[in-house]
Amino acid sequence: MLRRPPFFFPAQRRQRRATYTFPMSESSSSTALSIAVLGIGMMGFPMARRLCEAGHQVTAWNRSRAKAERLQPFGARVTDQPSQAVAQADLVICLLEDGAAVESVLFEQGTSQGLRPGTLVIDMSSIQPRQARDHAARLAALGVSHLDAPVSGGTVGAEAGSLAIMAGGKAADFERAAPVFSVLGRATHVGPHGSGQLAKLANQMIVGITIGAVAEALLLCEKGGADMGKVKQAITGGFADSRILQVHGQRMVERDFAKRAAITVQLKDMRNAMTTAREIGFEAPITGLFESLFAQAADHGLADLDHSALFMELASRNGMR
């Protein structure tokens, strides 16, 4: 039997050849790099610490200096201004809250002017694809390279160095970032500038929608008289099984909604997905529904709980504690 060849356009064929995946390892290079890390929050701290432990020369900046100072025992240098952090850096990693924060730190606080030509900026924040493309163009005008490389895997993945990294930009810059990516997780080059952010939006759409599906299904079972924990156990290994069911479903069973990834962060990503969908003329009704549900959960006092706390919003709608 003749096998039907995969269908893609010539432009896609060229991109396909430029897509690589790096395996997880401690480091793909024995050469120490000078790396500035801007943003030392829940994700930035464990990621920067791993880079220190891998032997790279890390300079850290955070709006609240005390958070950056936690890295000093691991050998990091701490600065008061982001422009000071990037002055001698080979690579700059941004791990900031949103697109507005990246814009402010890079272009409104003198950071971009402090970058040396030839520096590679790797933005691992979760922002809109349009913003990533704009930042790349503005940095290119200064002779600075750029990758948008958001991550998935949460604080657990950041601690373990098992993050999924979705990178957009030039293939040569992706290869140049290999020593950094290999310390942090598994990186895949998914296309030109902005593509990494598109992949992250896809990830967050699937995460948010699946959290809602798991919550609604488990609540239906509980209201009908079944044991939620036993239902989760029963469907494990079937077609409905998933990491969301195992991790977030267990949080729902245990009513453990301590913040790992907040409702507010999930809502931001769903809104970014809807904004991007409108920009490219794409209809996303399912994402739109869950954007609304996460927004209502935030309005009802759940904003700073884990995103699995959408369970509580759905329980409240059904008169359940």
C-alpha cells in the first residue's frame, strides 16, 4: 500500500527543517555563560538557581531586591537596576509578569540601551505573540537578537529542570540558547518570532479548558452520590486520563487550592488567547466560555488561589460546598 505523504506548503517545509528539539540534560556546553535573569519570582528563582548550579555566571535583578538576594548563596550577583544586570551579559532571560512588564523593563527603564550588540534576549514570560514580534523587531534595530520562549511545567518543572520550552525566533539563535535550555528542560523551536507565545497560548487553552472539564465532571459525580476520589481512580488509565486529571483532579479531591499557578495568571493567558484569536480572525468559542468562567471565579474572591480552584466556582453554581 502506498503511504500518503504529509500535506504542507513549501514555506512549512522550510520551517520543518529548521525545527529542533533538545533533550533534557544538565548542560550541553562546558563553557560558562554570563546570564542576566530579570524577574526572580516563583519561576525565576528556581530557574536562575539551576543556572548558577550549572556553572553559569548569573546576575539577577528583581523589582523587589530581597527576592533576587535569595540567589546570592548560589553565587549570583544582584543589581539594583535591570540595565546594570545586562551590561556584560551574553544572554538575558526575562521572567516577568506580563507583556506590559516586559515592555517596561526592556524599553522604559533603560535596559535595551544597556545591552551590548550581539546579546541574545530570551523572553520566557507569557505575553501576547504580537508583543513578542514587536519586541524582537525593536531589539533587532539595536543589533540584539531575541527569542520568545515561554515555558510549561510550573514550579515543579522549574525545580526539576523538566520544563517544556516553546521557542520562537531564528534557528541560529535557538541553537545558541542550547546551553541554557538544556539546564531548564526540553526545548522545541516551533517557528518564527511570536510562535513560542502561540504555543504557550495553546498550552494554556488546553490546561484551562481541561481543568474546567475535570472539575465539572467530578462535581457531577459527587452531587450524584459517587465518591470523587474513587471516580478519579476508576477513570485513570482510560481515554479521559491526563496529567490535569492526576495533578489538578487530586487537588480537587483534597480541596487543596494553595497557589501554584493562580487563577489570575490563567485568566491572563485565556484573555491573551482571545485577543490573539480576534487579531487573526479565529473563532474560539470554547476558550471564550472558560475565559468568562475564570473571570467570574476571580470576581468571586478566588483570584489568588490555584487555577484548579475553578472547581470552587463551579461547586458554588451548583449549591455545593
